[in-house]
Amino acid sequence: MKISVITPVLNCKRFLRQTIESVLVQTGDFELEYIIKDGGSDDGSQVILEEYAKHSSVTVISKKDGSLYDAINQGFELATGDIGCWINADDFYDLGAFQKVVLGFKQHPERQWLYGRCNIVDDVGSEIRAPITLYKNLIGWYYVYRMLLCENYLNQPATFWKMDLWRKVGALSTKYRIAADYHLWLKFAQKSKAIALHQNLAHFRRCGESISDNQFQSQFKEELEIAKLYCGSITYALHQLNYWKTITSYKLLSQIK
């Protein structure tokens, strides 16, 4: 079994090395393929990438792209693995995450995608916003499609899928600027139930520089628009309520130093 990991990069020198190392230290019953797609960094990221390009499992592509999601799609066009995932250049995987994923798919061979747990960390890697993580873990304890329609409780860094499924649904839509991952999850859900893995797989970083820090209102609004494509009137109304609840919560959290 081969796992293909994509990392899109554009001026991410600060955390890039930690992200890459978190992929390369993974060991277990799998082969690793790591594709790093750089969109033209000029902050010193390319020096780091040149170093890791010598690794046997790493392929570095330096080419302009249209967006974050276009960069990820370009990476997956070259992927040859059985399982796919992507990790942004400020997030990182938990030690042993990939082996947990492999075992999860082996235990549920009929299912085509999987999500695990992911905590939120600050710029030095210390956990923050634990109540949000707990909330997501609770509502995602069991995979329920209707629940996913009402609220995106999945953590992108901790979500993995079989590449056959990726090809069936047509990759990420570049129509969306911020929430194409949620659109992808709902496309996946049309084809297969997900495996809910009750183990930590990744760490999502918030340090004042990410989309989730600076554009969270636009992100959740885009998720609401995406949900409308799949929802009935009741589930859409529930998603609207969750939208206002989440926006209010994030605004309050943003005021806490």
C-alpha cells in the first residue's frame, strides 16, 4: 500500500521544515510518496525544498499555480499512491499517524475515506482552543452524513481517502477560494461512508497568519453556500444556525489574547 502526500507551498519558510519532517518520520506497513508543490516562493523556502528534494520519497515541483487548490490538484495529478492526503505547510502530522490510517482502512475495506482527530496548536506547537477540538470530536464520534451537511466537523489535515475515490469525484473544485475541502468531503459522501477514527492524526496551526485566523467568516459563509448544493430545507436551516453560532464563537475567541 502506498500513501501519497501533497504539500502546497508558497512562502512558508517558518514552519515548512517541521511539516516535511512530520511526513518523512512516518513508518509502518506502507510505501511513502511525498510531492511538494511550490508556487514560486521567494522567502527562503526553496532552499529548504532543495535540501529535501534529495530524499528518495520526495518530489519537489516548482511551478506557478492559480491557487492553493490548483497547487494541490497539480500535485495529485502526479500521485501514484493507493491512499491520498494533503498537509499544508504550517500544519504537521502526529507520530505514527499513517500506520493508524493504514490499519483503519484494513479494518473497514468497504469504506473509501477516513477522518481522525486533530488538535489546534499555536506558533510553538502548544495546544490551544481545546474546547473546539472537544466539540468536533464529540459530534464526529460517529460518521453521520446529515450531521456533516449541518456543519463541517472534519479536520482537513486528519482526513485521508483512497485515490480511486479522488479520481471518481473529480478532485478539488478551484471555484472555491477557502472551503473546497468541505465540498470535497460532501462529494466523497455521495460515494461512500467515512471511517471515524478515534485517534489523533495531525496538528492544525493557528498563529494569526492562517486563513482560519483571518478569513474565518468568509470560510464559513462559503461552507454554507456549498451545503446548499446538497441540503434539503431542514438541514440547510440547521447549517445556517450553526454558521451564526460558529461565527459568534470565533469572534469571541479572537478577542481573547
